[in-house]
Amino acid sequence: KMVSERLNMQRTFIGKQTIRTLMKGDKVSFNGRRGLTEGVVMKVNIKNVVVDTGSTRWNVPASMLTKVA
């Protein structure tokens, strides 16, 4: 039980840290069901980020995102 709680806390920490660094218009990538996908941040919500890939808008958890230079 303690290990599970620790993993949840770590996942939450990583998500919050990522959300603090993201702004509208940033380029990000995430690994989804269709492989590595890149897009532009449209909106930053409390837990999720709306990413526009050109053809689709995805609601992605912040812990899955990485900022592209």
C-alpha cells in the first residue's frame, strides 16, 4: 500500500511540475496509442493539457507530455 501511495504521489508531482512549465503555444510531444505524437498546447487545465496535432485535439495528462525545443 505504501509503495502504491508513493507512486501516485510521484506521478502527481511530475504532472504538477510539467503544468507549471507549459504555456499556450508551446510545442510538446507524447507517446500515445499511435506512437510518438507532436502538437501545440491549446489550453492548460488543472490535470490535463489540450494538445492540437493539426487534425485532432487530444486531452493529455500532463505527466505524459515532454516539451519539444
